[in-house]
Amino acid sequence: MSAKLRTAFYCGIILATAASSASAQYAERKVVGKPDASRAIGFDVFLPLRHADQLDALLADLHNPASPQFHKWLTPAQFAERFGPTKASMDRATAALRREGFTVTPHSRSLQVKGTPVAIERAFGTRIQNVRT
């Protein structure tokens, strides 16, 4: 799968999750039109953690009084180094989103993304609408 498709996949999951969460929470909603085409919409893209099996084992050890790792917490920097996305992954996702016309601000494990409704609809094959709940 290309970096562009992977990025679109992850972004699509986030947008779909937000939409389904909103629809469950706000059963009564009314579409009131499309957003201003020139106004940027912001959203976050979270890249997946690495080494999930090692993270699960560490979490079990951190809470097991018999483990030598018991309550030996990681700093945020240690956690990011061991389990966060690589710089290369962040760079690939950033580049793919920028090629689609988005403004991207990288953070430790996420990307803050801004783009017009048209760019979002084109990149993710979705429709953006204003909704009143």
C-alpha cells in the first residue's frame, strides 16, 4: 500500500470514527448546508504505535508487583522512542498530506492537518456538510 493510500486510510478512519461517534451521540441532526469552500477545516491524524506486543508486555509488567519493571514508568520521550511512529513514517504521512494540498504541523505522534472542504472531499472520497444538532 502506498504512503498516500495509507495516509488516506488512517485519515478516513479518524473522520469516520468522529462521524459515527457524533451520529450516535446526536441522533437528531439536520444538514444545514455545505461549509464555506474557502474556510479551512482542521483535524488530527494519529499514526499507529509500533511494537504493540512489547507495549502490552510492558504494561503488564508495570502493574505486576512480581516484575522487575513494576512501577518503573517511562518518560514521554522514552515512550515515544520505543513505541511512537518513526520520523520516516511521520515524514511520509506529512508529505502525502501536503501533496493533497493540506497544511500539516507534525507533533510527537500526530499530525495537525488543515485543508479546505474541497481538498478533504477529494482526498478522502467523502462529503463535508454543516450539521445542526
